[in-house]
Amino acid sequence: MAADAELLIDRRRLRRSLSLWRVLGIGGLIVAVGALGYRVRTGAEGGFAVRPQIARISVSGFIAGSEATAKLMKRVGDADAVKGVIVSINSPGGTTTGSEEIFRNLRALAAKKPIVAFVDGTAASGAYITAIAADHIVARETSLVGSIGVLFQYPDVSGLLDKVGVKVESVKSSPLKAEPSGFTPTSPEARAALAAVVGDTYAWFKGLVAERRGMDPGQLATVSDGRVFSGRQSLPLKLVDELGSERQAAAWLESARGVQKDLPIKDWKPSTESNFSLWSAAGIGADLLGLDGLAARLRTVGAEAQASQGGLLALWRPAP
């Protein structure tokens, strides 16, 4: 009887061990399949991109600059299978440095592949800087385009601190050091210094638009007062070149740049997150679940949180 009991115990141990390894094996398989699916979905082609295609690079949400996006554009530029690029834009803009970075990266990509921009919703402020990096801009009739301007915002909580009896002391090497602080009213000298920075960056933005869109001073003055325009308004103002859908963008690549007709349009997305955080991890998780909208929103929240630490914005943000 003792031998039978020991045999029964051994069988139960073996069964539990097999069950554990079975669960681990299935889990590993799910992770491997998910990772492979994610790699294919996000455009991390490596050896996958072998058929001729048009690459679609999507720029959406808050633009903050990304090493992963820079690597993506280099990878697209080096892919022999990619015959042309559509930059699909739906963004209110972002930081000026992030917008400048994506502009420079797109111009470097344009030296290797023909690029067309497609405004699929909004291309405002920094996102319009993205659009003018392309050699042709197609927009939907009801899209929002423009908002050419620069913004510097900061809170002034000095009144609140006075009410609650809190005073922030500081020792500075010079009067303009760490200005604006938000803890004290902004001095005229600090405001003038900030205005000079905003004005210089605004001049850079306008110069970029004038150069890329071939505008004279009068035309530039009409479109650079910070407002947005509909796609229909943007066409005669030279902010865009054509109205239509992504199909018109692909047709321009075919007719103006000699790209083969009827090539498939494939999404290419960053394969890694250079600034890994809780938000980027959550975005990857949402991607794996097929929740593209949630993934984009999570990354936008993370980017805005990072950008809120300071800096100039090229951002269209209507007041609530």
C-alpha cells in the first residue's frame, strides 16, 4: 500500500510539472507570435520588405522628437523595396525642436526617396513644418492646415502663493537667470528676452514656409498670423498643392516621380521606443492588442508630459 501511495504522489508531481511546462510553453509561444506580429505590423521590416511598395509613415499626436522615428526614416530610406513615401499627418504640432528634427529627417529621406505629404485631418504648427518637408502636399477639403506661429506658455502662481502665505526665495547669478519662474510676476526685462526668443523662432518658421512653398512676403503675411485654414482655403493660399485623398497622393508619386502604378501602401512604424517609459510601455501593449487609437493617445500623453518640462511650442491648441 505504501508503494502505491508513493507512486500516486509521484504521478501527481509529474502531472503538476507537466502542467507548469505546458503553461510556460504556451505563454512563450503567444509572446513570440505577438512579437512577430507586432514587428510585421509596425513596419520593422528588416528582411520582410522584399516586394516593391510605397511606405506610409504616420505622424500623429504631439510631436516631441524621437530617436526611434529618426531610425525609422533611415530604415525606409535604405529599403530597396520602398519606391516612394507617403507621410500621413494628423497632428496639432508639438515642440519646435521636435518639429525641426522631423523636418530635417524627412529632408534627408527625400534625398533617397520621393516623398508626398497627405493631411488626413490636421497639419497645424509643428505638423505643418512636417508637411512642408515633402515636395508635394495633398489635403482633404475639410482638413485643418496652418497655424504658423510659435508659443511659449508658463504658469504664474504668484497670486495664489500670496493668498496662502507662501513665498519662494531665490539667489540668482543674474536677474534673468531662471526666468520666467512662475513663482513671481514676470519682469519687463524677462518678458522682452522671452519675446526675442519667440520672435527669432517665428522668423525661422516663416522663412522655412517661404522657402519650401515659394511664397513672397505678401503671401506669407496672409497665412502666418497663427490661424488655421481649411483644406479648401489652403489651396489658393499655396499652403497645399492639391485636394483629395491618399489615392491622390499615391497618384502624384506615380505621375510626377515615376513610381510604378498600383503599388501596395504599407505602414512603417518605429520598432523601438528610444525614451522608454510607462507611457511607451502602455502604448506597445495597446499596439499588441490592436488598439491603435488608444496606443496613439497613450504616446501623446507621455510626450506632452515630457514636453511640459519646458521649451517653445509650435502647437495649435484651441482654448477649452
